[in-house]
Amino acid sequence: MEVWQLVLVGLVMLLGLFGVLVPGVPGQAIVWAAVLWWALTDTSRPAWAILIGASALLLLNQALRPLLPARRTRGTGAPRHTLLVGGVSGIVGFFVVPVLGGIAGYVGGIYGAERARLGSHRDGWASTRTVMRAAGCSILAELFACLLVVGAWLVVVIRG
């Protein structure tokens, strides 16, 4: 697979990661479709292993989703901007500090946005807890699963 094709696959995956943060956009499906496209083009053994692993992980995430709180942020009083900041921080954190940085970045981004909006440490943490109960766990689980897939794809592509 040529470099420009890998860049396009990566951009589709990035679109899928941001799609996880937007209600109604099938972020997991977009990430999986990018992995499928890559595996069908690059028919190596690692490519198919990533496709099988991504399929299993994303299906498991879909199966466990009903056990997590639903995405209901309207009742929390937090704007959508807060979840967007948390999601972008989670994506950046995942690549700065592999794996654990995604969780810390997501929660830290929500706290930072709420602290800036509300103006106090105590109110920021209270609002962060409320947002995480209402929607954060569901979005975090979906984002984390997609980040693991993208991270595994990056490792295989970089090692070539």
C-alpha cells in the first residue's frame, strides 16, 4: 500500500474518532471500515490480524454498551462543547501517553472545560462527576475501543 493510501486510511480513522464524539455519527463503524479497507488492500498477515482484533473489540464494545449509562447530557447542564473538549483531549492524551493518556485526557478535558465555565474547583469537579455519570462512561468506552484499534493499526503500519 502506498503512503498516500495509508494517509487516507488514517484520515478516515481520525474522522471516525471524532465521529464517536458526535451523537448520530457511527464513529466505530467508520474506524472499522477504514481498517477493513486497509486489510483488503494490504493482504499481509498482520493486516488481517488487526482486522480480526478490531472486529472482536468493537463487537464486544457494542455488546457491553447497554450496561453503561446512556448518552444523556442535557440534564447535566453541561454544554456539548464540554464533551468535545474532553474527546479531543482524550485523543491527544492517548498518543502523548499511550493508552492511559486517553482516559486521563478525556476526564481532564471535561474538568478543564467545566472549571473554565463554572469558575471554581469544587463546581468543576462536581460537574465533571455529573457529566461522567450521564454520558462520559459510554463515550469514553467507545472512544477508548476505537483508539486501541487506531493505535494497533499505527504500530503495524510504522513497523512496516
